Amino acid sequence: MYVCSCFGITEQQVAQHAQDGACTPRQIASACKAGTDCGGCVRRIQALLGRGACPRREQIAQRPPVLVTATAAEPLPQRPAA
């Protein structure tokens, strides 16, 4: 069944892109353009993606947390007074 009639994208194609790592409608759009024309299929794509396992989310969850420290090597430029 077609999900995106603008570009002729089927449920099977969306499922394949999801298996290949596309976890969001935006990533699906990058892979096959579905959802980038009229936008009418975006909710259907969201429903197909659901809340299932996402390979990227699982990889991110397994990584140790990243600590970011700010350094003031150079002061920020000041705006001229108005």
C-alpha cells in the first residue's frame, strides 16, 4: 500500500529504510523524499515507525555519557552600545 502518493513510496519501502537505520520521519524523507512534498503522509510514516527499537537509539544508549567542559580561551566579542 502506498504511504506517499507524491513520490510513490510504499509501506514496504518505509519499513526497509527503517531497518536500514532511519528512525524518524525526517530520516525517512532524507532516504526517499516521502513527506517532503505535500506532507500528508508524515503522520502515517510516524505511525509506521512507531515506538519500536531504533538501532541508533540503542547505540546511543550504550555509549558512556559525554562530559563537556567550557573553556574561555577567548572572550566573546561585545556588541557596540546603541
